[in-house]
Amino acid sequence: MSREVITRFAPSPTGYLHVGGARTALFNWLFARHCGGVFLLRIEDTDMKRNTPTAARQVMDDLRWLGLEWDEGPEVGGPNGPYLQSERLDIYGKYTKKLVEEGKAYYCFDTPEELDAMRQKAIVQKSNVTYARPQVFPEESDVKKARAEGRQITVRFAMPDESITVKDVVRGEVTFAAADLGDFIIQKSDGFPTYHFACVVDDELMEVTHVIRGQEHLMNTPGHQALQRALGFKIPQYAHMSVTVSEGGGKLSKRQRAKSLIEAIAAAGDIDKEKLAQAGGIGVSEMEDFLGGKSSPDGPAITAMADALGIKLPEINVVDFLASGYVPEAMVNFLARLGWSPNDSREVMTINELIESFDITRLNKTNSLFDRAKLVAFNTEHIKMLDADTLAGHLRKYMEVVGSPVAKADEVTLKKLIEANHGARTLEDIDRKSRFLFVEDDQIEFDEKAIKKVLLKNDGEGIAMLKELKPMLTSMPQVTEEELEKLLRGLAEQKGVGLGKVAQPLRVAMCGTTVSPPIFVSIEMLGMDRTIKRIDNTVKNFSES
């Protein structure tokens, strides 16, 4: 690896990895890999109030699922660690002290009420909300006095009184007027650095050369560059990516799943909130705060409550797409095409093709659409492209996440199921069509529409077909796909009907639904004894109907 190009992904562990964050990580990773450089992971965990204990672990798990291994960072190490900001407080303190001593930053003792008064005044005057810098900066004696009075003490950076031009790979040169750039906090009252300060210090000390991040951070960049100049740091190359919007036109939001759940709860009407809270592993008061929009529980709680209600929430976090049966190769391919395009017309691309083609100058200015139908199409293609061992590994990971009974399958059976479900759009399709093999014969859950349409329609012609099929299947000398196909097609021809009239009643008896792998494969895998037992159960349960 060369250290001429060093990129970073620096998430805050305040929630699970959002697909927007995954795209940021991917572009930094692709650029580093294309240039033979270094990709580092840094956890920006300085927001003690919002950090969640599971988020950092999940972020790393999600990156690894996508195949985005980092060269430096947590669990890997590197020359410029530690890579958790909470372990770097002494470093930030040293640079804060340096700025204060040089008169480039100053202490502040404002109460929340005083700060709110400043904001209200700016609103009345229809001016930008900028902090009123004191004529004389407070000294240490003033700090001691404020502390004795119980006031909160912060440190603000004194912005230079000049316009700042940001040179950006995507946006070109963007100039920010001095009047729009106010002094900002670099050290909070709890002693922790703000995002703006910590990321500037870390980018310098970790030798970051390129910062590729979302467009929403462009407005922060003038302050970051002013800090870099004040501290004598190098200014990395910036590239601010376009926004990804949902099919409804709005920005993809982490809150979309929570919002969808609240709407579903409201639509359900009379609901046992205490029982639902228990399903999510939260208290009733936390549930009330959630429904009132005051707070939101962690991702697993949201998912558990949605499962309890029997509703499917839109996928937003990376782990949601894993749980919906997408393969990582498709996710990487799809995310790479959001706001970037190669210099040809290719759409479906392997990871090696993406690395080879990635050109940072081809990032788009315009917003990109998160087209879920296109993602499904990408997933379908990548499932076809993957070798059997890789796809089986992805399927096992999926089944582990969703708790599928198909996880009981051995490797031979699993690969046969994959082969039998050729053309599946998602791993969920393979799992759903295969579960009938791994449930007890008397525990089949029947789809009501299938019962009416296939078994009971026309005075129970499906039940009659099962009765006729049973002795023919029982007397088969050899049970193979070929012999089963010969028997079923022969019976259909004899009766002058399509194969579906013979196969569908048998499929419903075996699976409870009209969807499964090819019927001949399904019977062979289930085995004749179990097939006959399910025919008997079905005839017994539905003959009177």
C-alpha cells in the first residue's frame, strides 16, 4: 500500500449504519483501492448522550458484510491510533490549549437562555445567527469564577474575518462570505471536543489526504479549513457527494422506519401498547415518548415491534437489507452507482470492475434516486453471477439473521435448494420456498387462498386429484426427478389437463402454498414417505370442506 492516498470513514455510533453512510464508506474505500492507498476507519464517539452500545459493533459488522475491510482502525490497529475519538481526549486538549494561548479560541460561559436570546434576536433582525464575540477574551481567572457560579464552560474558535473558498472535486470552487461564518464551539461543556474540531485534528494526525463525504458537510468545510490554517495543518482534498433521495422525493432518512412504525400503530387503532413495548424490549414510558415523537428506541426494538404487528418496514440501514435477503455484491454495485458512473454504459459490475473503473472526478453533482426496483434487479443478476460456495455462505448468513429453519440444511442440501431456486430475486425467496422441507408434517401452515383456489374449487377437484395421486406415488419403484416428471405429466395428459392441475394440489399439500421449487425436485427432497403423509393430512383436514 502507498500512503500517497489515505481516505477515511468516520461514523458516529449513534445508530446502525445507514445506506447513505455505507455509500460514503464505499466511495472512500473504492478510491483508496483504485489508487493503491489506505482506507481507515475512525469511530467518532464523542457524543456521550447519543452513543448507543451496539452501534459501533454493528457498523463494523455491516462494513465487513459489504466487504469493505479497513487497513487501519479498530480491531486492526495502525500507526496513528487510537481510532476511537473517546480515547484521544488528551490530544484534543493539547490543541485546544494551543489555540486559546495563541488567541485563536476563547472560553464562553453563556447559559442556554442567553444563547436562545441571541438566536431570537437574529430571527427578529432577519440576520444570520452568529455568536457575538467578546471584545476581550476571558482569562483563566474568569474561567474559575464562572465554574464557581456553576456556569457551563465551552471553548469557541475565533473565525478569521475573511471569506473562505473551498476547492471541491465535485462542486469546483465554492466561496463563503465572512459575514456568514460565525465563531463555533470546539470544546463542549463536558470537556469533549465537537465533531468539527476532533475530525480536523484527527485528519491531520492520521495523514488523511482525501475527504469524501456527503453534500450536507460542505457548509462545515470553511470552518474546518480555517481551523487547519490556524493550527498549521495541511488541507486535504475535499469531494462532497450528491444527496440520495427516496422514491417519494425526500432525503433517505434514518427516521423513516420509526415513522412507518408509528403510522402502523396509529392505523391499528386499539392496540395493547404494554404488550408491544415488551415485544420491543422497552418500557411503557419509552413507548409513549416514541409515539409522541420525543425519542426513538434502537433499531432492534423498532424491528421487533414491527414483527409483533406483522408489518414490514422499509429498509434503511444496511442490516435491514441483509435481513431482506440482498447479497452484499448487489448492495455494493447499487450503492456505487448512486451519484457515480463509469466511463461506459455498464451497470451491473463486480467489485473488481468497480475498483478498476472508479474515478473520483466522475462523481455527480445532481441528486441520485434510491430506486428499490433497480436494486432488486441488481440483486437478481448478482445471485445468478455468484459461485455456489459464495452464495451458500450468504444464504447461511441471512438465515442466521432471520432465524430460518432452513439453517438446519447440510451443505449438499443447501446448494441443491439454491440450484432449484434459480432465478430467485432475493435470498428471502429461496428461504421462503424451502421452509416446507424443515417443518413437521402436521405443522404446515396453509394459505387460505391456495386452499380455496386449488383444493376446494369445482367441488373439491384438487382433493380428488390428491386421492388419485396417492396410490400412484406410493407404487413408484424408484423416486427420481425424471420418474416423478414422467408420472405427473402422464397423468395430466391422460386427463387432458395442464400439468398445473396435477402439480398444484400436490404442491399445496406439501408446502401449504402454491409457491415452491419445481414440484419434481420438491418431492424428491422431501421424500416419498413424508409426501404421502402430507397428502393424507391434507385430504383428512379439507375433505369435509
